[in-house]
Amino acid sequence: MHKLLTDSPGTEMLLLGNEAIARGALEAGLAFATCYPGTPSSEIPEQFFAISKETDLYFEYSTNEKVAMEVAAGAAISGLRTMVTMKHVGLNVAADPLMTLAYTGVEAGMVIVNADDPYLFSSQNEQDNRYYARLSSLPMLEPTNTQEMKDWTKAAFELSEELKLPVILRTTTRLAHVRGGVKLGELQPRKVKTTFKKDPFHYVCVPAVSRELHKLLLRKYDQAVEKSENSPMNEIIGNGPWGIVANGVSVNYVMDAVSDLGIEDKVSILKLGFSYPMPRDLCVRFMEPLEKVLVVEELEPVVEHELKTIAQETGLTLEIKGKGVGELSRLFEYNPGMVRKGIAEYFEIDYKAPLPVDTSDFPALPGRPPNLCAGCPHRATFYAVKQVYGTDAIHPTDIGCYTLGLLPPLSMGDLVICMGSSVSSSCGFSRATDQKVASFIGDSTFFHSGITGLVNAVHNNHKFTLVIMDNGTTAMTGHQPHPGVEPETTGLDLPKVSVEDVVRGCGVKDVHVVRPYNLKKTIEAVRASMEYDGLSVIVSKEYCPLFARRIGKARKARPFYVNLDKCKNHRDCINLLACPAMFLEGEQVHIDKNLCIGCTVCAQVCPENAIMPLKG
Amino acid sequence: MGINIIITGVGGQGNVLAAKLLATAGLEAGWEVTVGDVFGLTQRGGSVASHVRLFKGYLLPPLIPCRSLDILVAFEPLEALRILTQFGRETTRAIINDQPVWPIGVQAGRFQYPEAQELHSAIENLTSKTAFINATRVAKELGNIQVLNMVMLGALYGSGWIPLSPRTFESIIQSSTSSQLRGLNIKAFRRGLKLKGSNLHI
């Protein structure tokens, strides 16, 4: 049995923040869940995927976040308790349904989990999605620890059902990936089937209907304000003259700093858990007796600006500051030291921050940058394309492990902005310049948002080569399935949608399917596509080696070694491929047999044929 | 009252699981616990650090403040120094598996791995007590490098620096690790425990 199905209320369990959210949903009787995976949200749907195999919970990996949101909306409007999870940039993709789903509202509880990524641990930007609550007028909850992540998820379902609105639960990387104790509650039974009640004047958003629905949304917003005013998730702690307002993980940093600085008697802390709509009256009551207020919030000065507005409207003249105090800025994530320093500086407390270690006498510490794994088929594909296209071509790339192809020596990557942009931006590059264009996209990303760009390329007659790197899984986020995976790898009887069929179906005439470990044939296909006067697609198919090992399909190949009698030290292997299985000892390249998976690519690159399989 | 522990290593060495098991042990012994895992875009081959905080009273944030580390458990010496330059203080104690894992830049000859002597003296500068051990060898002797994390945790329990019982920990290994490795994990943990007094200079 899955550990999150443990039916013993009161037991304390060590859970990852994301597991706590999944448990909270189960305690709320979740019946239906969808997602597109994305760090740091992916561990939530991983739980549902496993649990759906042993219960009647419905779960699916949808093709992208917009689809996931709409699938979930259908279920929630029909009357099932529903959750959809995504990372912050995923909500951009799902923003279209989000905005109008706020008008229609939902019948049963629907919780949208949104995971922000301050400091961009694994994202292309660090946008602050608290603005989406404001943009859509939907309520937002921001838990501050693992227990609240569970409890407030359950509360979010109840709130959603009371207001008949989707509720956004916002986490950040630091919370999604924290582990902490969680006291379990009772598991509620699931209602897994329902009947949809037709109500076109609520659900069919033509202008005449939506004009009324917008009024309805504003009425619901007013109700949400009432709930926020009275919610235990918004809490005033202490009654000193100095005010501190915080949300999310920052609440912990503030509590820690206040205790460490010994100013418990001097401060009043407003913890904003039900953070949108802001509890306006509570904020006024909080600020009225204070001398001044410091807002501790990561990323944008959202609460700071709203407090200033509230103060102006109510004639309060106290000082309110946040960004710009000490090191508190709009950049990156906060940490305990930064918050301590900010509080000390703002309230003029004598505090000496520990000095950084003097490292001038220390040896330089080489970093451990991310790198494609030993034997990664992407390396072979990049190498082949580079051999044909040289260095002047433009290589738009996309989001996935293969983004790492931008690092030397491969240096294959000229633009990454968002999922699917490799295909559409190639249309622009190839029209605007006379340079050759060969772009890269992964299989999961292709299904997510590459197809519409490809149809555009066919219809508008754009000329470039798109390389679809099909490794049979969504590797980057932890090997989740997508529509193109082999059914046997998921343990589910779901039909496979073939990448090649989709490409041909879009109207692409020049299509090549290659196995990238065969360099000669791959290079031939790349050359043919470059010479083709039109749009070409190369599907480069090879399992992600880590995934292959996990599903018992690892290559049964012997590792390779460098034959020192033959090696003349050209170093093409290490200089052109830089596989992590290779290392230099003195001046000589060797291969670590524990890392080598026997992909044979370096053996094909070596001009002396000095790289050979180990015997026995 | 609390203890700040960082378990660090190179992605793939099993340090995240080690942190999770240690935190479970803390929780079962009645401590409040938070664990914050710090890693970047890649989990395999990158620097990984888990901040494990055991404490009594209110909940502590998932990150340890700069220069506030009590105990470091490092699966790799370069990672040990990387953590200590940020979190080390006069009272920090460390258990370090003294077996370098070369970063890709060193493998390719673009950077130098620090000399052992330099690395050790920098580490000792930032700690009050340091035990350099060879847990990799023990794991290899047991026939599976995957149990390195259990040897390291054994050495931590053996040091007597944490108020947790090795016996309870064995039951956590029983209930929380994969059935194929369970037996070997316990053996590895016990070998780690005994490292005290031989080449563990605590």
C-alpha cells in the first residue's frame, strides 16, 4: 500500500512538502487529478500516479498545463473534487483557461497547485505567480511548512466548494522540497462519478453570459475577502510596536530571526497564509498601533504595495518598507541570514552578522556544473548535427535535459525561452536571416507545445530542420510518461501516439528516423535534411540510459577502454564529446568502466580506432 | 535547543536518502525536524546538500544560517570544504569520506582538484574536530557502493555526536529501505558504527 494511504489519523510521518500536499488532497476526498510535470511540483503527481494504480482515484499526465487545467475543469464542473498541479511557468501555458474558469467557477472543489521557483533552481525565469491570483481574482493560499501544506490543501478544497471557485495553492521550491513531520488526518471517501447538469448561462462564455459572470466573480471575490478576514491562516503573532509582515517560507525565517535577535516583545508579526484577497480590515487593525512595518516577501513587492495602498486609503502614515532594506531584493530566494540582517537594520538593532570565511588561503574549488550523463544519446545527436552544420548555423533549442547541449564542447543552443519555442522561433530565424537553422526539441516537449509550431512551419512554408530527440520519456523531471511512450514502460494500457506519425500528419514531407548511436547514418540523414529545400524533421530515437536501466531495458553492451598501444592522443573523444565517463590521468585519456554504458559513440569518433570494448 | 546537520555529497551517492532516514530517526525520537535539500538543475554528478535540523520547540526554517553548522557529514572531501566555507564555525565537527570524486572540469583537465594536504588543512581550519574515513572502501568490501550512505550514517552514530540510538536506526533501515538492500544496509551501518576507534580520529 502507498504510504500516503495510511489510514491512522494522528500518526506523525516525515513527508516531503509535495507529499504533504498530495496527502491533504486525499484527506479531502480527491477523486480526479491531472498535471504536466515540472520542478518543483513533480512529486505531487508522482504520488497520484502510483496511488491511481491501486485505488479508484483518476489521474493522468496530460500533454501540457493548459490541457491539464481544462481536463480538470471538466471534472470539477461536473462535480468531482479535482486537483491540477504545475510549476510557475506552466501556469502561463494554462493562463487562458484559468482566466475564464474564474468566471464559470466550479461545482466541486478544484485546487490548482502552483510551484514558484525563486532563484531559478530549475527554471527559465523566476516570475512571481502571486500576480495570477490578482489577474484572475481567484483566492490564493500560501502555506509555510509541511503540516500546513497538508492541512491547507484540505482547507483549499472546502474553500473552493464554498465559493464555487478554483483556489490556487502556491508553494516555492524551498517548501515543495522541504521534509518535515506531518500529523495525519482522516482520509475521506472519494466520489468518483457524477452527472453534469447543463447550465449554459453559467458555463458558455459568450459575451452576454460573461458580462453577468464577471459581476458574479466580483461578488464571489467580496465573499472571499470576508473569509480571508476571518481565516485562521492569517494570524497576528505578538503585540510589539514594530510590524513584520511575511508569507510562505519567509515566515519561518522571520520567526527564527526574531527569536535569535531576542525582540519577541518588540514585534508584531502578520503571517499572511490566505494571502489573496488580502484581509484588508485585519491589515488596518494590525498596522494602526505600529511605529513602522517591514514586509518580508520573496520576489516582487506585492504585499508591500498593497499595504501601502491600504494605508493611504485609511489615512495611516506609518512607514512601510520591504524591498531595498538590507539585502532584501526582488531577486532570488531569501535565507535566514538575509532576513536577520534586514530586520536588524530596519529596526536599528545591534547585530553583528557572522563574517564570511576568509578563503584567500584555500585552494580553488572546482564546481560541479550540470552535464549530460555518460552515454546520453543527445550527445551523439548534437555531435552529428554539429559535424554537418558547422558553427555558423542557428540552433534554437528547448526545455529539457538537452538544453545542456549549450555547454562546451557541444555548444549547441542559441535560444531558449519556453516550451515549444524551438520550433516557432526557427520560423522567424530562417526568414529573418540567410543562416541555416537546425533546432532541437525533446519528445515530451514536442507533444507539450511543439506541434502547433510545426503546423505553422508547414503552412507558412518555412525552411529549417527540426531535430526531435525522442528518448522515450520525460527525462528532466524524473521519467514521467507522455503520449509518445511505449505502453509497456508505464504499466498502463494506454495507446501510443507516434512522433513520426504526428510529424507526417502535420504535412512534413522530408522525415528521417535515426538511431543516434549510429553516427555515420545519423550524419547522412542530417546532411540530406540540410540539403533539402524545405522543412525537414529528424526523429532521433534512443532511450534515456537512466530510464532504460529503470525499466530493465539497459543496453547489454560492454564498457569501452582506451587501447594505449593505439591511442595517439588526438583527444577528439574528450575534446569533442566530453562524456563524463572519460578522464585525464596526466596527459592520457581513460574511460571509467563503471560509468561507460558502451554507447560506442567515442569509438566511432576516434581517428585511430583506439577505443575498444573491454573483453569478458 | 537544536542541532544543525548538513549531509553533503555528489548527486547519486545516496546522501538525500541518508538525510531522510536520519530525519525519520529524529522524528521518532521526539524531535521537531526539518530537512531542506539543496541541489541545482542536475541531481546526478552535481553538488547536493541536505540541511537536517533537529530541535525542540518551534519549527526552524529549512535552511541553516551561515556559519551555524554543528555537524557535517560529507561523502566527498571537496564538497565538505564547499559547505564549510559557508556554514562552518569554531565548534563544527565533521565526518568526511576522504575519497575524491572528480568534477567533470577536472576529468577533462580544465581545472585542478585541490591537493589532499591543502584540502585537509582548510577543512581542519573550519572545524573543531574532523574525522577522515574511507567509507568508500568499506562499501566496496561489502560488495555494493550503493551502501556508502549507510556506512557514513553508521560513522555518525558511532561518533556519539547525535542523541539518537543506533538500535532504533536499524529498525528504520528495516522499514524504509528497499528489500534487496535491507540486509546489506544494516551490515554497512554496523561497519560504519565500528569505524570509531580505528581510523576515525574523533
